[in-house]
Amino acid sequence: MDEGIELSLTIAQIIQRLRGSHLHSQIERQAKECLHQPDVKLESLKEDVRSFLKTSGWERKLQNAVYRELHIQLPPRHPPAPPEHLKEPLVYMRKAQASWEKRVLKSLNSMSTELGVPLAHMRPAAEQKELTNKWNEMGTDEPDLSRFRPVYAPKDFLEVLIGLRNPNHDSSEDISVRSHWGLIQVPLNVRDIPHLREAYSELNLTSGQMGIDDHALIHPVVMEEDSAAAQQYSRQGCPTGLRADLWALILNATNQPQDVMHYEQLKAGVIQHNLLVDNLIYKDVKLTASNDDYYFVFEDFLYQVLLCFSRDTAVLEHFKYNSATPPKSYIQGKVGDEECAVVYPPNGVIPFHGFSMYVAPLCFLYNEPSKLYNVFREMYIRYFFRLHSISSHASGILSLCLQFERLLQTHLPQLFYHLRQIGVQPLRLAFKWMVRAFSGYLSTDQLLLLWDRILGYDSLEVVAVLAAAVFAFRAENLMEVTSLASAEAVLADLSTLKVMPLIQVFLFATAM
Amino acid sequence: MSGTPDDTKPVNFTVKAPVYLQIGDAKADTAHSGVCVVDVNLPFGKPVNIEEVTFKNYYTAYVTVRLLRRNPEQEAPAKWCTAVRDLPLMDNPHTEGGSQDYYTIHRTQMQVEPDHVVCARLILRQPSLAWLTFSLEDIQIFPHTEPDPEKEVSDWLSDLTLTDQHPDLEGLPDPQTVSSSIQQMWALTEVMQTNQTTASIGRFDVSETHSQPHLSCNECVHDGGDVITFGR
């Protein structure tokens, strides 16, 4: 498409999305009120109002809102391209995602029938009252969750990814140049170290990083309130005291009154209705976060965020660019009638084993529930959803797995070969790290430094690079192991690792 | 600007079966050369001025478009010319990027004027051995229509910016009248302040509408609805 046309379409799309938003009305009100000011003259009305908006910081807020829209915007559509093409261009991946979703739904439905628990039901008044009183300490509740089991675990998802094949891919001839030792057999384009060095130049050994070279501080950009500048700054790490504000700025997750109101509405929804997925969330939190030394204190926060998240229909918007499709449930007896269809759960996301670990690290940064909720939701619809859906996107879990395997095969061939000889596929060890973006495996301060870079570079590639870097770091020990169990033991404890030196050395000091 | 594919219909044409070129003896040697030729025969006797060509890719790495043009004025025989040479459709012929994407080749991207075209030939190349087959699907050619002389670029741009969606205003007063009456009242207060009399002017209450949260309030007219009370 012509570039000029593309730009105009992009602008028109953004205008439509921002028009009528709260920011729009706030700016209009500011513009009207500034007419009182003596330096606003009738002859130069337009310029004077514009410069007022600039100096008072409203133009910057508008810039941040536009920048946020650019992050989640769909590329302009070619006339014949159907909407599914925007979710995922490759047909065979769409099919694989659809059949995976069917499996998950079947599992959920059979759980509902077996246990006799409806997908959703209204709470009786007494229960509602009790829940309202106990809202801040839901962790003390000990419901009987023994019958519930997670709908799926990451290793089930890994089997699906391993089984993916392109029907047009010629894998008959085993040409040694192309031979791939790993499990992922899909020919996606992933970046190797020379390209990564260019893209991640701010991580060079010669530039200071927060957490290692704290004396090499750069001017904080929080004062300027500029999303794009904050994102650039975050590439070298955020100072601990400023991280919460910087992340909120990068994600443009403001905590305006209407955001608080939205959160209160969701909370009211939680109190009114009980969903089957709530039990899955309870079970997941009890199994993962509550058992973790760093995160068990935040158990109540996790319930408050995740239960509301399940009911937030604003999340449905991200399915335009997510290869997944939200599951629909039909009113009794009217299967197939679109008018009687409703998305279940309301936000379209079925939690899996470990899902609560996406929220847990954020609890260290935000203690106000609605702010915590907003930041988590924005991070989910920008990054985390890619970690559990089948897609050809460069930040999708499939590309991350392939990149990890390729980096390992190219730069640590002896290690890879040795592991395969003893029957260990490296991806089986690293997958659980990558699916959770290392949450729960690294110590929290290191994890937050890693997530700084995810935000700074707007990509999950660093997760794959770190996974390969961990293998490089423990290579000596891994070369000595002779079984899967001992390999797992070598890699069991990552809590002492320092993330940034590992990544820097792997990217910039590996011999080419 | 000329018509977009939304307005115009694609030209009806017949596409011959793609011919995969082979090296050596066609029967004995089945090695693919990675080159395929697709001939597009436009309707006989009706040369077309091409606006754009759209298609869906299926693992083709590069495409070259050649056109057979016959100039109607001159009696010279039709001549082949290259409109687009080796346009890359996939960033890397070995990997998936761009392999199933939709593409458009506009007449402005072509090296020659695609007018009076009788026949088009698409030469597809896929040098990588990774794929079993490659082709283009849904090839469509849109004819060039003469632009409407009254429409200028600025009109087209204004067509693009979407029109205001008027919010649903059942039961609420028209915002234009409300805002103009507010302005009148505000002007009155300015006058009152400068005159400073002690006479009361009575009470005007414009009730605010946004203290209670609405559940479906995307389109309610809340903006600017402040409480304004006058009088003593």
C-alpha cells in the first residue's frame, strides 16, 4: 500500500479511538478554561490555545495516549484480507490454535459436568455479604478445591507446539545444512546474535546498566511524563524507586477516577456472580504463588486482581490481534444461535496452571488494587498473551522456543549434542521458564530488571536470549550430567543468577 | 484519485495453469528449478489499463510482472515489457515471513505505464528448497478508471476522517442548545460582576449528570456538565 495512504488511515483510526475518550473531554475542558487567561488573544486564538496546552502538559498526555494506541494498533488491512489474517497470517497455525482451543474448552466443559458445578451462577445474598466483608482477606478462605484441577499446564501446550508442522514444508531430505536438532519444526524467522547485537545495542558491555553500574545514573524522565522517552530509558534498567511510575508511564496506565470506577464495577461483578474459572484461579494461586517464598504475602492481592480480570470485557478487544479466539457459551438449547451466545469467561481468557505468576511480581510495585489491576491488564494485552497462544509473531512463544534452540545449536553445539545424546531436549527444560517470562524462577529484583527490558524493547525476545544465556552459564556442569534428572537438578535453582551480566556476556562476548 | 477496489470490479480474465519450469529433460528430471510462470489472458479485443494487481501469496519469494501492450494508435505489433522486476514477497525465502500475506501492486509502483495491456505474465521465483510448492492465489486485476474531475485530494482526505458519531440523546436536551444557553448565562454573570447590584437574579440550576456511575455511559453527554448555580 502507498505509504501516504497508510499514514492517513493510521491517523484516522487513532482519531476514532481517542475521540469521545475521557482524555478528549479533559483537553476540551482545559481549552475552554484557558480562554479566561489574559495571554490568550482572539486574533491568535488557535496558536495561543495550542501553546497553553503544550506548557500545561496536556499535549504530552495526548502524545502518550497516541503512543499507546500505536502499540496495540492493527496494521492497515488490505481489502481482500479477512480479519483472521490480522490475528494470524498462516493458515495452518490458525487451524492448530483452533483445535487447541477446542481441547481446552472440552476439558473445561467436562470438568463442569463431572463436578456438577455450573459455568456461572449468581451468589445467594448471604454469600455476597460475606464476600464483601472478606474482600481484603480472601486468602484465609479455605474452600474445598481438591476436586478441581488446572485446565492445562505448560507442558501440555509444549506438546502441541512440538507437533506443529507446515504442510508445505519439505522435510523429506535431511540436508545437513538445514538440520535442526531441536523440537520446534516450524521455519520461523528468528534473529541470531549479530542481528540481536544491533537491535539491543543499549545492552552493550560498554554501556552502564541499572543494577550493575548504579553510579552511572542517567537523568530520570519521570518529570517529563513522556511515554516514549520512558520506554527508551527503561532499556538500561529502571532504578527501583522510580520503576513503578516509569512502568505506568510506558504503559500509559493512568489511575484516573474512571479507571477506579471500572475496577469497582468489576469487583461488584465478582461479588454478585460465581464463575467456574474462579475456582481455577483459587487453585492456581494456592498451588503456585502461595508456595513461593517471595509472593505468598500477596495472595489476597492476586485474588483481587485475577477475579476481576476474568470479568473484564475490555480485554476482549485484544483478540483482534491475538491469534486466539475467545470461547463462546450458548444459552441452554440454543447452540449455534449467535444471538444467544456469550463469551465465557467474560474476558475470553481461560487461566492455566501458573497464570497467577504473571501478576505476582507486579505486587512489589503497586499496592493500590485498581492501579495494580490496570498495569497488569495492559501488560497482559501487550505481551503476556503471546506466551500461551500459537502464532507466528516474533514475540510469540513459538518464535521464542525456536530462537532459544537456534541460539543454543549455533553457539553451544557441543552442549546441545551432549544433551541430545543423553536423551534430554533443552527446550523441555527451558520451556517452563519462558512461558512464565521467568516469573517464579528468578529472584524478584532480577526478574524486574528483565521485565524492564521487555517493556523497553517492546518484545519478549530477551526471554529467549536469557534462557540460552543460562544454559551457557551452566554449560560446564551440564556437560557432566548423564541423565535427565541430573540435568534438571543443575538447572533447578536460578534464584542466585544475575540477569543482566548473563545477557550482556551472551550477546556481546560470545565468540562468533 | 482513481477508483479503489471497493468501487471497481476486477477484470474477468482467464488464468492458465501455472507452468513450473524444469531443468533438463522434463520427463526424467523432476528437480524443481524454483521458477514458475503464470499467464493471465485478458479478454480478447479489450485491452485493459491496469490500476492495480492484488493477490495472496503462497510461499513465493519474488515476483516479476511482464505485460504485453498493444498501442491502439500505431499499427506496430504488441510488445512485452517488464513492469515489476523481482519484487520481494518474503523477507527470507527460507522462513515464514510474508509467505501467506496479501499484496497489492499499484500502477505507480510499476516501471512502465500499464495501459492497453493485452496479456500479463507473472514470473514467480522461490529459490529455497524448504518448500514443496509455491504459487499465487486469488490474482485480481483492477482496471484504471478516469478520475472524477471535481474530486480533489483534499476531498479525498476529508472522506477519510470519520464523521462524528452523534451520541444517543434520548431524553436529554440537545447539547447545542444547552451549551449556548450556558454561554448566555455566563455572559450574564460577567455583566453582573461588572455592575455589582444587590438585586437577586434568581436561581439557575443546570444539574450535573455525572456523580452517579452509569453502567452504559459511553455516549452520554457528560463533558462540560458542571454544576452552575447562580444567585444568592
